[in-house]
Amino acid sequence: MDTGSVSTTFDRLLAPQPAPPWWLVLVTAVLALVLVGYRPLWRLARAAVTVAHEGGHALVALLTGRRLHAITLHTDTSGLTVSSGKPTGPGMILTAAAGYTAPAILGLGYAALLGSGRVTVMLWATLAMLAAVLIKVRNIYGLLTVAVLGAAVFGVSWFGSDLLQAGFAYLAAWFLLAAAVRPVVEMQRGRRRQPGRGDSDADQLARLTHLPAVLWVLFFAVVCLAAAVAGAWFMLAPVEELHPLLQR
């Protein structure tokens, strides 16, 4: 391959893009809230959150030295990540805690990239992460879900205009930041309806750490809300037309 073309590709990938128009940032934020708040759309969009959730479990399992076996995504938008290793200790605790915090942290990372104008980097990083998840998915529905998400990201990043790419990227970031909170609320509601079931991530962490499960629920909520606030600042601050509003 021509080294010049490789250099051009990397230059295009790493070069910052100008800040998008103010209306695009706000419109994508509103659309993200609609996706999260309107139940019929949420049932479809939640699959993307599940991919991030299970991807968070998988990544931290690998980082803490556990052996990752499989990721399964279900049609009810639940998921399961199977890893092996020591059943207690910091590695298991961090792995269990990674799921509900992963969408918020990923959304915050997206927001930081977009705030610095790295739209292309954000889209291609997403493709790389989806490819990594796809390798470990072990059911047909999960494979289709990740493949469809990957095809959408690739199509926009390769064929879309700069405006379409920016709109897609900002919508993804806003969506993850807004959507991260809702599963935490749904988990707590499920725990209240079935208090003796004890199979949520918070209940597993309670058994691992001997801390009340509700403290872990609060921890998830605080991380998600803090990421949403910080992420919003990253994305809004570079848009000059919004500065008067942000300073009020």
C-alpha cells in the first residue's frame, strides 16, 4: 500500500473538524431525550445501551485478568457476559460494577472527542469497539444487533456528509449520556417488585462487598448523572453561538 495514501488516511482520521452548527447540537440532544423517554422508541434503542453495558463487563473482565468466554444479547434487551476467574476480590467487583457505568463513561468519552472536533475518530473508535464485541457474541440475535449497529456506523462514517456524520455522532453521545440513567432506575424498580430475587448487578455487588445493594444503585446513578453533566459541557462549550446562554 502506498505510504502516502496511508498517511493521508491517518491525517483525515486525526484532523479536528470544525464545531457543528448550534442547532444540530441542540436538535440531537432533543432527539436523544425522545429516544430515551418515548417507550416504543426506547424498546428499540435500548439494545445499543445493552451492547455498551455488556461491553463494559467484558472489557473490565479482560483488564482485571479474567478469562472472557461469551457475550449474549437477548430480544428483551437484557444481556449476559460470562467470564471465569477468581469469584471474589477486586477483579470480580470491578467487572460487576462496569456494566451500568459503561454507557455513561462511553458517552462521556464520545463527548470529549466531539468537544475537541474529533468526529471521525469517534466514529471509527466505535467501529473498533463493536468489532471487538462481535468476536465474543455467541447468539444469533446478538450477532445481528451488533452487526446492524456496525453497519450503520460504517455507512455514516464512510458515505455520509460531514453534517450527517456530526449529527450521527452527537446523537450517539447524547443518547448514551441520557440513556445511561434509565436502566439504573429500571433495575431499582425491578428490585422493589421482586425483593428476594437478588440477581441484579447491584445485588451481586452487595454479596461481593457486603455493602447494601441500594448504595451500589446510588453509585451507578451518581456516575451516570455526573457523566451527563460533564458530557453536556464538553459538547456545548465549543459552540460559540451558545456561549451567551451557557454564561447566564
